[in-house]
Amino acid sequence: MKQVAQIRMEKNDLLLEVDLSDLQPLIEEANRNMDLYKDEIAVIHEKMPKFDYTYFCFYAYSTYRLLEATFQFDTAEVGHFRLIAPDSFYYAFYGMIETLHAQQTANA
């Protein structure tokens, strides 16, 4: 059975725990709604490497709509969230962002 992202509240933090298997639904959501996420993808593409990938703060750059839609949570209810993931997730996530950004650039 495939493990899916775990969402839980701890004090005033919404914690989103993911692993590599959670990339597939992210890819599917991004591809279904590319116009909705194109600006977010561009910001992540630009900023994430500056934070060595694993220290990137999605909330600081308002780049969390894709995560919200995919994993069905709403930061408006809690104000912020923390992403808990292995380093491999962040690197693979950036690879996905790089691919989506390249697709956008090619289609522009």
C-alpha cells in the first residue's frame, strides 16, 4: 500500500510530512493546472537553489498553492506550515520544477 503525505497539527504548526512517492500527485496537479501554478513554478525555479534546495521556505515566497491543492490543506486556516521531507524529496522536487519550468519556457 502506498504511503501518502501525512498532515497533522502540532501546537500552532501544520506539519506536512512527505516522501518521494508524494511527487507523483504533485506532478499530476501541476500538469492539470499549469496556468494556475506557472508563476509559483518560476519563483521556486529561481529561488530554491539559493537555499541549497533543502532549506527553501515555500511560505516565505508564497509558493505553496501547488502543495495545498495536491495535499488538500489550507494555510489560511493556520497561517503557515512546515514541510518535513528527506533531502531526496527536495532534490527530486526541484528536478520536477526544472522540467515544468522548461516546458513553460518552451511553450511561451
